Amino acid sequence: MEKKRKIKVLQVFGLVFATMITLSCNTGKEKFIPGEFDYTKNDVIRKVHILKGKKVEVDSSLLNLREPETQIIINKDRLFLKSMCKKTWNIIVKSFTLEYSDGSLKLVFENDYTINPEGYFNYIYAYLSKSWDDSTQIYIVDTELGDIFTVLNNNDLIKLSDKTISLNAKVPNEMSLWSKSVYSTGIANEWYFIGRQSQKGMSIYKSVNYPDSIVVNHEYSLNVNSIEQFWIAYYGCFAFNPKKQIGVYGYNYFPNVKFINMNNLKTKSILLKGQGYNPETDLVPDGLDLNVIYYRDISVTNEYVYMLFVGRNPKIFINDNEKGNKYVYVIKFDWYGNPLKTMKLDQFGYSFCVSDDDSFILLYSFDKESPVYWYNLL
């Protein structure tokens, strides 16, 4: 009897010990560890997985758009697109359904959210953000006016009473009347957004909407250094996960990604080697194109963050494209800033999105005849 009891105790101890190890491993993997980390020589970053894309069948509504202005985002098996028409220069927002058949994908036009029933444009310049709310598809912010729209699951476009910023808002510092990348903080009437000061860079702000006022709070400066103050140097792409309370920002002109715990504003910075924004290009015609473009777009799912990485300046990648050497990278992270995979797509583009179930990538490419490519991740 005593021997059996000892064996039972050892079995229980072994089970508890194994469970502790498992929990320890999971905790270590998921723990948000602040600091600066150079991942230039990290094996996950350096090992590149080559992905070959398939052309997606599209209709004429996805043609004749200005590639640098195009943004695509998937939510709940629906594709949303924001772009500028080459002929009219108008900003448009449209939705498409995804139809699968025999290993191929087709995008079918569904709705246009550009003009209201009275014949007026809903916004001056739109920017799309993922909605984590079950009742809505996406958020659209008018970057010039601070208006916030949402597309409901039934495709209705609703203009919210909330705004990111307005002429009457109480602001913490001198700000431009400009905002992008709007996300609900997880609390009603509160929104995170990216704002700017004309000569003091970019920051994450939080707007709190009251019945009779808007209060804007400065949350986190996105300036990489104290020398360069021009806001365009810190332009980039932002996303926020309200369940994890983590934000992430990828810089266009610095080889940096920042994961930010929005509860305590501690950050984990992912660094790669590369020259950052060159302030001497400020006074050069088309000087912005002399800078290397790093993180051009972002797509997020429940568990992962995907960043579109260019790694070249426009002169080089345009020359590469003309020679048929078309490619762009996608780097996959978890929400705690751990790099998981680097993928090389066989087309070039500025905008992409990843399906909710992390099973495929859609890239809006520079291919004028067949702009959308589909990459399987399974």
C-alpha cells in the first residue's frame, strides 16, 4: 500500500512539474519584454520563405487605380479597398466578396461607400482600419476632418457621432487637423489614432468623446530621434489589438517596428540594419524618393501581425520591376513582438492583407492588367 502511495505521489508530482514547465514555456513565449532588439542576424528574419502567387480574377472596378494610394483590408471574408482613381483623382472605398472555386479566387464587386444618397462625397481622404467588433466590418476615418465611419455587417455605412479630432477639440499641443489609423480603445467613445504636429513629428493620440466636447490626449511619441522633427520622416503604419492592449507601428523610412503596451507605454523595438530617413532630402526635389522604404503596410489578425517590407528606395525597386525582378517581403510577428517568419512574394506592391484565419495573403501589385495576387500560407 505504501509503495503504491509513493508511486501515486510521484505521478502527481510529475504531472504538476510537466504542467509547470508547459506554463513556463507559454508564459515566456507570450510575455511582453520591453527593450531594443537588433534582429539583423536573427535566423527567423534571415531565413526567407519564397511564395509564388496566383492571379486573382477581378472586374474593371479594381483597375486604373493609383497604386501608392491603394489600401486593401480583409475582415470576415470581405475585401475592402481604398484608392484613388487615375482619371478623376477621387478617393474611393469599395467592398468585394471572395468567391473560391477549384483552387482559384475571384473578387466580385459588392458595394461602393464613396458617395452618399445626396450625391456628396462621404469623406475628403479615407483611411481604413480593422474593426474588432463583431457587429462591424471596418472603420473609416476621414484623415482631413476626423470623421469616423463604420461599415456594419449588413453593408450599411454609418457616420458616428465620435471624431478623432476637430477644430473645437481640446488638444494637448499644437496639432494638425489630420488623423489616420483609428482604432477603438475597447472603451466606448474612446479612440486611438495617429496624429501629427507640423514641425514636431508623429505621435499616438487618444480622443475621448463626451456629449459636448472632444478631449485629445497625447499617448506616445513616435519620433525615433530628437534631431529630425519633420513629421513625414516618421510616417508609418499602425494597428491596435484591444484584447491584448498592444499597439504596433512600422516606420516607412526607418528599419524599425515598435510594439507598445498601451497600458503602461513600455515598448519593444525591433531593429534591422539600414539607413534611416535622411534629412538632407527635405530640400531636394522629389527627395522623399531618395529614402529607403522599409515597412509600407500592416495587416493584423487575432494572433499575428504582418508587416510589408520593401527594403529599397523607389529608384531601385522600379528598376528591378522593369527588369522582371519583382518582389516584396512580408514579416510575420506575434503580438508580443517575436518575429516568426519572413516571406518573399514574387510580385511587388505597396498594399496587402491577410485573411482572418491566417490562411492566405492578398497583394495589390503594380501589375496593371492583373493587380491582385493570392498567396497560400497553409
